[in-house]
Amino acid sequence: MADLTARSPCEGLLPLTIGGVTAGEDLPAAMTSLAPYRGGEDDLSKAMKSAHGMGFPSPGRATGRAGGRAIWFSQGQALLMGPQPDVSLAEYAALTDQSDAWAVVRLEGQGVLKVLARLVPLDLRASRFKRGHTARTDMAHMMASLTKTGENAFQIMVFRSMAETLVHDLKTAMEGVAAHR
């Protein structure tokens, strides 16, 4: 019989610090997609505020904070990260467990914008992409969710199967930025 051992998506790959930028793995307790039923987004947002202290996010935004965050994920869909969804949310939305589907990486430090500039086609300057802003975007050659969580901090999510590729691309970009200091 096979010996199956649970592993995190970035196990053995992170943490990584190069030139003042650190990449580390985040392991939320739960990740649940929320797809509101037609016309139910306001009711879902109220239920989320009551149960979790955060509302359904507007397009391109995230609500909540570390440990409990709702991230806009696409048109009419958000991802609840951290808490298990309260059962009351099922009245207003389709809930789908995504906990094993994503690799979640925290990228932070001085030079983080230079690292990300090598990987994503977005203007991430503080005047354009503020804390709580989020986007689904290309990251090198894969799709990702990118959320600004602090002044020099971002959360990056890719499909679990792309974790090793993400870490490789981040490491290459981090090394490139560090070499130009």
C-alpha cells in the first residue's frame, strides 16, 4: 500500500530571502469560493459581515485582514480565506472548498515592486495599486491572483500544481533585482 503524506504546496521550497525580499508560504485554515446566487450579493455581504466581520469584496478589492480575508476572484465570485464559512452563507451563495487547490505565497520587503515588475504586467506603484487591491493577472507564464497586503507586501496565489514554477520564477526575479543593487 502507498504511504501518502500530506504536504503543503511549497514544502521544501520556501522560505526564501534574497536581497531584502522574502518569499514565504501562507497556509490558510480554509479557502472557500463564494458565488452569490442571482441578486444575492448584498444579502451575502450582510451575512459575511455578521458571521466573519467582512463584506463581499468589490471588483479588484479584498476585505478583511490576515487570518480572515475575502478576495475578489472574478466576476460574481470571491474567495474566503482563513475561516471556515459560516453555514448561513449557503443561503445566499454556492460555496466550494478550494483549500487544497491553491499555493499561497507572501512576498515582502524592500525591492518587492522591482521583483514583481519582472513578472506581472501591472502598474503596482502605491499611487495605483493600494493596500487591499487585488487582480487576476499573468505572472510570468501562469495565471495568478495578486493582492497587496501591506506597504511592501503582496499575497500571490497560483494553482497548487504551479507552486514549484512560481517559486522558481520568484527566485530568478529576486536574484536579478539583487544583482542590480
